[in-house]
Amino acid sequence: MKIALIAHDKKKDEIIKLATAYKTILEKHELFATGTTGKRVADETGLNIHCFKSGPLGGDQQIGAYISDNKMDLVLFIRDPLTAQAHEPDISALLRLSDVYEIPLATNVGTAEVLLRGLDAGFYEWRDFYRGKGREELPF
């Protein structure tokens, strides 16, 4: 599975704690992240992470492009709902694309934990069916 890790500045410590707690699950998968989040998580956990640009510099859009090309299976985006973000339109686009392409998305640690435990239990094997197909080929 291809998993995106994203966290707003005030949530970086939370995603690091999450990645540390679920390292044994995450290390079995291909990980991607926005720049600063990816670097911090990799440095703190030793996980191998492909880093895109920082979110405000286009990293959110790069992950969105992977979603629209059916190259992302799961998004863990730990958001800070109490702080305005200068790149809010990019964030909204990423959330919308996750919905359009039926990509499981967590926006807080509680939901991320449920998705990671489900992933470990094999509840996302259905993504194999959709991998490599464009949206127009999906049966729904």
C-alpha cells in the first residue's frame, strides 16, 4: 500500500508519535509525505519516506496528483483545525480528491489509528482491485 503522511506544523509531534507507535505496520508499506513532515518522521523513526515538497510549496498538490492518478491508497493528514492555513485551497483540493477517488483519509490521530489497525488486519485489500485503473474504469 502507498500511504501519504501529512501534518500541519502544530501537529508534527502527533504524527511522529503515531508513526513511532505504528512503525511495524508502516514499514511494510511505501510511504510518502510532504517535505517537512516526511523529514521529521524519517529522522525520528528511521522509516523510509519519499518526501515531496513542503505543503505550502506544492506538496499537498503533488500528493493530490498521486491520488488522481490512482497511485495513493491511504492518506493520514493530521490537521490543525484551529489555525488558519495560507494554502487552504490546496488542502481542500486534497480532501476533495480523496473523496472523489475513494481514498481512505484520516484527519486526526484517532481515525488514523483505526485505519492503520484496519490496514494491518487486511481490511484494505480491496484497493488492489482499483490499483492501475482510472476513475472512469471504476464500477461506481
